[in-house]
Amino acid sequence: MVDPDVEWLIKGEKYYFGYKGSVLADVNKGFISKVHVTPANQGEGPELPKMMKYVETKRLMTDKAYDSEKSRQFLKSRSIKDEIMYGQEKTIRFDLLRRNLTD
């Protein structure tokens, strides 16, 4: 039996077959609040509204996969501060966040 939702993804020169998981974590409470799974070939950005369903927050810190005008408008419509990260900024911000959680 083959799962009809499973798909191929080519990233660089590597091939992947399966699913992609996205995780939403509450950094203040220190736990995972939601997991969202999609076929491997599906982009993460368009899934943001589904990920945020039933989630109440004032800000969202995420990587550049969610960087689109549609995502920014969605966050703005829910009065959620957009903290989409890019490249080196991502590394620095996660290091700061990690320090804040352990202090």
C-alpha cells in the first residue's frame, strides 16, 4: 500500500521522499504547542494560516521560508508582530533566544 500524500522533493542535489514537519513552540513556557505535517514537496510559507489556527500570540519568530507578502499580511491582520529571520540574523537571534530561556 502506498500513501497517496507522500511526495518527492529535490533540494540542491539531494532527493527526499516523504513529509515535512513544521513545529510551533511556545518559548515562554518551553513546550511544543503544535505540529503540522505536509508532503515534502509543499512549501512551508503557504501553510502559515493553518499553523496559526487557534494560536494566540503577540509575535511570531520564524525562518525565511515564511517570508512572503501574504504571510506578512496574515500576521498583520491578526496583530501579530512579524519577526521573520534571514541568514546570519537568524543565527544571532536564536542564540539570544536560547540565552534568554536558560537564564
